Amino acid sequence: MVIGSKIKDLVKIPSLHLESQREKCIQCKKCDKVCQMSLAVQGMVESGSMSNMECILCGQCVDSCPKGVIHYSFGLPKKEAVIRISSTGNKFPTNSPPGNNSKKDYINDHSK
């Protein structure tokens, strides 16, 4: 199944997937509690990427969310910035920093 998912993503075949609206999330973590695969669903919502190879698309997180943050969608997943957290807790996109700034400068300019 993992290989099939990677091929699907590579050739851009539409599929059923989860999407989220992170700005509506109240961080109640009900989605984490009901996940049959014990995934950190709320963390995926916060990061902006609902893609996880271990997710079986059971919909428990969709049904449990009181604000309707998580929903099913069919098609190609929306392109969203992937956030990586450094060992110091700073967040930065996984793509290269813009301009000639070093990654350290970029982190300092964009950390919360």
C-alpha cells in the first residue's frame, strides 16, 4: 500500500484523502483520542499536512471534531507548506530559505 501511495502521488492520480482547516482548530485533541491508528492527528492539522502513510481513512477524526476542522476530499491534495520542527523547537518550512539568508537567520526571523 505504501508503494501504491507513492506512485499515486508521483503521477498525480486523484484519490480520497483528508484535509483540514487549521485556523478553525481549537486544539481539543478529540481527534487524537479516537484515532484507531494512534496517530497525532491534531499535530497533523497544526502542521497543515493530513498525509500519513499509516492513516486508514476510517473517519473517526472527522466524526469527532466539534468544529468540523477535518473533512474528506477527493482529488489531488492541496499543496501546503510542510513544517519541520528543529531540535530547538523552532519551526521552518522544509524548502530552502528565501534569498541568501542562512537557515539560522530564517529561523530567527520566522520563529514564534
